[in-house]
Amino acid sequence: MSNQFLTLKNKLPDLGIGFGLRREIADETFEAKDKIDFLEFAPENYMEVGGNAKALLERAAEAFPLISHGLCLSIGSTDDLNNDYLKALKKTLDQANCAWASDHLCFASFNGVYVQDLLPLPFSKEAIEHVVKRIKTVQDYIERPFLLENISYYTSLPGAEMNEWQFISEILEKADCGLLLDVNNVYVNSVNHGFDPERFVDQIPLERVVQIHIAGHKKSKKTIIDTHGAPVVQAVYDLLEYTIGRVDVKGVMLERDQNFPNFDEIIVELEKIRNICDSNPGSKMDLKKCGTSKKAKSDVQAVSI
Amino acid sequence: MSKPSLSEIEKSFCTIVVDGKARQQFFSGKKSKSKSEAHALDNEAIELYSELIGYGHHDAIDSIYPGCAKLIGEKWDEVVDDYLQKYPPNHWRLNMIASRFPQYVTKHGGTWLEQFPFLAELADYEWLELELMEKDIQIVCTDACTLDSAEAFAKYGPVVNQTLVIRQYAYPIPKIVDHLEADELFVYQADEDKTKVAIYRHPETHFCKFLELSHLAYQVIAQAQMHKSSFKDLLEKAVMPNSGSDAQDAVVKFLELTEKLQDLGLFVGTRKI
Ligand SMILES: [Fe+2]
């Protein structure tokens, strides 16, 4: 088992508190530049796209360090990795000078059909072997650290041979890659599938967490749905607080993809996240430096749901 | 019984979340390998995935084809579902989900085409807006030189906006779109002229523009797109053959036209030929 990733992680820039690049609220985002340290973008919206999208990404790259968070790599799919996708992704990562790139531990396509959603994988040994091989290929190809995000899932798939944290941990260790820990997804899954979210955090290899996502969700009758369309709830802030003191994290990012409120509300959420990170004595994130840095100063060559 | 492989699990999961009929059959036990496989999945959760996926797909397609959606009205969702069954999303970019709708209408439009014979052209027109907005092309603009001498006229030609597409429609699509936008009933008159349209991305705003073209403008642009032509070539090949007897008037009209095309961003400069 290789630990090369951990050496790479040490060289990654501390990005601070970030937000998602969304066309609908781009102007407000740029105006709040002094409250946001970095931006995350969905590469699929910019890969092989010109015009306004391209101009927006260029404008964002001028003003903020950028990182990429993909939706359609489909790391768990039994389809071949899409070379066209990888090629376009690499080009976009280079153009945006991303310090790292991430995508989800899921499958998003089958038999060439892209469902445009994040479908869960069975927690099986076969899935682990399959995903590990592909992560190595991706990480080599994109020439920068790759992070996997834990997803929200609403049903377990047949064929499980272990629980979620065992599944995630084994993949991270065997593939020697990083984790983008989404604390909202941990919370959503803990409620929907009945486990203790803090225990989940305790069981995963925290040293591999490079970035944290935090977001809002929606409660339906039986299920909590990860919508990124509502304010963050206190229980998720609490989980962030629990986690932040235990990890050496390079960036914490607020996700908001729909049902956009007045931007002042976003600012309040960002400040709350900053306070949690700042006031937590265990937090190893160098926030002051992040607040003033304009670009990722990474010597390692340098993302939403 | 051997346990299902990752590929089999992905295949059945993917099928039941995107296909309502397959979902019903699966949970009634007809298509599952065993009752236990169906029991391992939560029916309500599968419905939720299906709703979330369907919502995303429909939302993207609705936003790209507002005219077609308005025209077809309450049956629109059924049409979109049928389209997605026949042309499942095969690209990573969400908007590309709508790229083959014009093809679908032409091939499978059936009774809709009988009712609205211009539907395929309307779909083409609406898709072009998105396609050109997103096209991965940098519009390269050059300086526009002044055509103040016969020499300059022969030596220089226009640079055509690299995103510009011209279409000759059998139906008055821009007029139909105006009616649909204003919620007015459009009554098609069979004697209406064909419409010539230019669709392009503006080099500065990056937004798409639609222009109805005169016959002259259409010919000039078509010629300029086909061959690297000087203004003199354009005049001789695209203007003079259609100009009647007054050559002087034709030249004046041509000069006015090229200026307009430049101002509107269809031409984006001049170059030496
Ligand atoms: Fe996330």
C-alpha cells in the first residue's frame, strides 16, 4: 500500500473557505471576493465549451484559486473510462490551474448512457478492485492529486460485503488517493440508513481528507434528500465542527446549486463555516493565509454535489 | 445461485431507474434474477432516483425547446419521455441530452408533424441557439478596413463570424417563435415564403442572435462562407447575377449590406485575399 498521496497532500496549498462557481449567482460571487477564498467548478459545464461559459471560467481564474469537482467521470462504471472525457478534463484542469481534482464514488453511466446522477455502487470487493484500478489511471492521466467524494445514497445495492466506511477506506488506501469528505452526505446517509455520523468520521482514514463539502438538504416524509438547495442545518455544522479538529484539511467548501437565496445568506453561512474552522483549536487549516492568497501557489500541478 | 456481477448490478439498477416499465416489471419479480435481488433494493428509493433523474433531464430539455414545449402543450412531457427512450443521453454534458431532438422529431414526429409541419424546423432553430452559445470556438475578430478604392475592394474580403450558421427554412420559423413567445395562436398560411435565417454568437456579448435574411444577404454570406472571397468576388458572384439591370444600385446596396453585416457581428473584420 502506497502513501505517496500523503506526501503530495503536504505540498498542496491551503485554500481556505470556498464556494461553488454558478452562472446564476456569478456576479454576487465575484463581488464577495473578500469573503471567499477559492471557487469550485463542475468541469462538465466548461469542458469543450466556448462563449460565456469559457469567459466565466477565465474571469473566475483571474480572481480566485480554482478547483474542479466532476460529476461524470463515472469512476465506478463498468464501461471503459471515457478517453474523450479525460482528455477534455485534463485540458480544463490545466487551463484553470487546479491544484487538485475530485469526483464522486459512484457510477454515472452505463452502456454509454449518462444518467446525469450519482448512482451508488455495491459495497463489494469486486467494486473496490474495479474502482481502484481506474483511480490510478485517472490520477496518472490528470497529473495532479485526485479526490473521491462520499455520495448520498438512498438505497443499498445487492452484493454488499462490508459497510460504507470500510468500502471507502479500502478504496482510498489501495488507490492511494484523497478523500473529499462531504459532511452533509455523511449526515444524510446516517439518517437515511441509521448509523452514527461521528462514528463514520472516526472510521475513515482522515489523513486522506484534503477537502470538506458542506451543504443543505431537504426532508421528505421518509428520506432526507441531498439537494444543495437549502441552508445548512445545525446538525451538519456540528458534524463539520466534530470533523475539522481531526483533519488537516486544505479547503472547506459550501455547496449551493439551486433555490438560491439572497447572497447575504450565503455570506452568513460562509462566515459561520469560517468561524467553526477558525475557532476550533484542533483545526490545522491556515485560514489567515488563505484569506489573502489570490492564486494557488502550488508546486504540485494544480470543483458539485 | 451465483451472486450478480458489478456489471449486472449496474445494468439492472440503471435500467430500473430510467425506465418506468422495467421498474414495474422488476418489482413485480418478472425481470429480477430473484425475488431477493428485488428485495435488496428499496422501491421508494428507486422511485426517488427516477424522479430526480427525470426532473433534471426534463428541466434541461424544457429550457432548450420552449417553443416546441408550448406548441405541444400538455403532451410535452410524454414526447420528452419518448425521445429519451429512443435517444438516451450519451454525453457527459447535460445540455447535450437535447442535441438529437430535431432528429427525433424528423424521424418519429408522426402525428405531431401532421399537426405542426414546421415542428422539425422549429426544433432545429431552438437547438442551434444552444449549440452556438456553447460552441468551443474563439471568434477571431480582425480590423475592418475601409473599402475606399477598387484596389481595396479586390484585395480584401470579409472575415465571417466562425459561429455563424445560415438556414433556409420551408416555414416562417422566426414568426412562429414570435407568436409562441407572445402566446398567440399561429395560423400557418401555405403561401408564406420560405425563410432565410442567420444564427450566430455575438463576438462581444457571447449571446446568440437570430436574423431574418434577405435573398441578397443570404447569397453573400453563403458565398463568403464557402470560399475565401474578396468583396469584388462577392459582388460578382453573389450580387450581380441577381441584381437586374441597375449595376450602380447593386453596388450601393452591397456596400450597405456589408457594413450592416459587420455592425451586427456576422462579419467580424476583413482580411487580405
Ligand atoms: Fe458534495
